[in-house]
Amino acid sequence: MIKNILYVFKITCTRIGRVFLGELIHGLLLAVPTGMLLLVIWELFKESPNQAYLWQLVLTMTGLFAVQLWLAAKIYAFTNKTVYRKTSA
């Protein structure tokens, strides 16, 4: 499978680093809100939950979600333009 991926990037003259780095950041942005949700759940089960902290977590999760969607759209557009169009016959 790796040979096929490298072959596609070789015939399209695409720099693999940009796509790899973008997908790595996208994956991290998908995983971080899950951990933050765990913090929200822990905070909710305390005897006196801190509402300011909860709102901070929710707003941060919303911001990360928006950045993740923006990055996913950019990566999709870049990959579509450089890889799929050049390899389709």
C-alpha cells in the first residue's frame, strides 16, 4: 500500500510532506476535543462544577472543531486539485 501511495505522489509531482502534515494536524484536531469532553464529564460529576471552566472547555472545543473543518476543506481541495485530477484518465 505504501508503494502505491508513493507511486501516486511520484507521478503527480506532489510534495508528500504538505499532505502528510495537514492530515496529521487534522487527526490531532479530531482527537483533542474527545479528551476535552472527558474533562467536561469529570467536571460535571464534581460536587460543585465550575461553570466558567465548563464554558471555557466548550468554547475551546467549538473553536477546534471550526479549525478542524477549515483544515479538512483545505486539504481536500489541495488533494483533489493535485492528485485526483492528475491521476484520473
